[in-house]
Amino acid sequence: MAVKVTTALSFYALGSFQASTGSICSVSQFAVHRSIIEVTDALFCRADNFICFPIDEQHQQQRATHSYRFAGFPRVQGVIDCMRVAIRAPVHDAVTYMNHKGFYSINVQLVCDYQHRIMQVNAHFPGSLHSAFILRQSSVPALFEEEGSMGGWLLGDKEYPLQPWLMTPLKHPRTEAEHRYNEAHSKTRITVECTIGILKQRFRCLDRSRCVLQYSPHKVSRMIMACCILHNFALQRGLTMEDEQNEESMAEQESDSDDEESIETPTVQQGRLMRQALILDAFE
């Protein structure tokens, strides 16, 4: 079991093809494939244990207080955005997976808190679909629209529609107050961009500069969930990335990740893999 988990973690972390992962872990390509699928499915079954959106009063107060202290934006309960994970051309409905940047992908909705903890993931929709459409189909609106459940709002970028529970930036700020609103909104919303950057640094299989996932959309969807689970688990254990403290740097890296190939030394690769291996004890 330890070999299977280590093999899967190597694939998630390094973003290499199965053959390369097999060489690192000294197992056959068939064994690599089987390990990745089995570990991914095992993690997926535990998603509710690691990915949740706490709505109790204490958690709501903590999220609102921290966000206000950080940027002056009141009553923030989370920040939402989407990332695209590159995949090979699917056998069925390939055109729906072609995004506006010209590659096949899954459009993944993420909601995170001020600690970069992922509270909600939706990884089922093709890359051509708009972020606002994915939001409407997700469980997020019900959390805020149900009376008495949530006492604040999400922050989203201009791709999202303004809602009573979803604050977006002003397109043409004129007054000093409107400029302060946009500044506080931007400073708070950078948290989700940073979270996506951290997620892609931890798990290079999600980064198009490293590889295009050679699996069906269904399997890739589960892999994305597995990576989000491991990300939250790493936060629980205090395993942080070296650059995690610099949010602006991580957010800038995420915005450029689709266009520039990142460079990583073998030492950094080994360090990442060692950190991922610490997760083993939770699944043995």
C-alpha cells in the first residue's frame, strides 16, 4: 500500500507522465496507472472529511474578522474563482472541453478562506463553460440563499454576476469610496489566486506547463479533488510551500502559469515529494 500511495503522490507532485513516475518509483507503467487510479478513488471517497464549508457562527465570525483586519472588507465568508486543468482531447464532446485559450480542459471552481483552505470544489464542467454558469450549477448559491445559513458574502472577479451574497468589483469607480471598495476587494480576492498558485506548485499534474493529463474527464475530475484534499490535509499538518508567505508572488505566478513554463530544480522536486510523502500516515 505504501508503494501505491508514494507512486500516486509522485505523479501528483511532479506532473510527469506515467513512464517517468514508474522510473522514479521503480514500478511498471501498468502498476503506476493502477496505483494512481486506486489512490485517487480512495481519496475521492474521503472528500467530505477534508473539504467542507463550515457555516456555524464561530467559523463565520473567524472568516469575517480576519478578512476585515487584512483588507478592511467586512463580512467576507470566502473568495471564489476558477482554474483550468489541461486534459487530452476527450473521446466524446471534445469541442465542449476546448476553452478560449485553445486547449482542452476542465474548468474547476474553487472557494477558499483566508488561510488558503479550500472549502468547496466543483471539477465536473468542461473548459468552455463560463465561471458564472458553473457557479449557478454548484451548491454554493444555496448556502447563501437559504435563510439564516450564512451572514456574509463571497468575493468574485468581474466574470461573476453581482448578487446579494456575491460582491464583484466596480467597473468604473468614480468616487473615493468606490476606489477604496475596489482596492479592498482586490486585496482580499488575491487570496484565491494565491491558493490556486499554491495548489499548482504542490501538484504539478494540475499545471499545463508540466503536462496535459492523459485521462478521461471523469478520472481527471477525481484527481483534481484528490489534490484539493491533500492540499487541505497539508495545511492541517502545517506543511507550507516555501513561497506561500508571498501572496502577490503566488498570485502572479498563477496568472502567468498558462503561458510560461516554470523551471524547477531536482532539489526542489525532491523536497516537494518528501513533503507529500508525509501524508502517507493518514491513509495507511
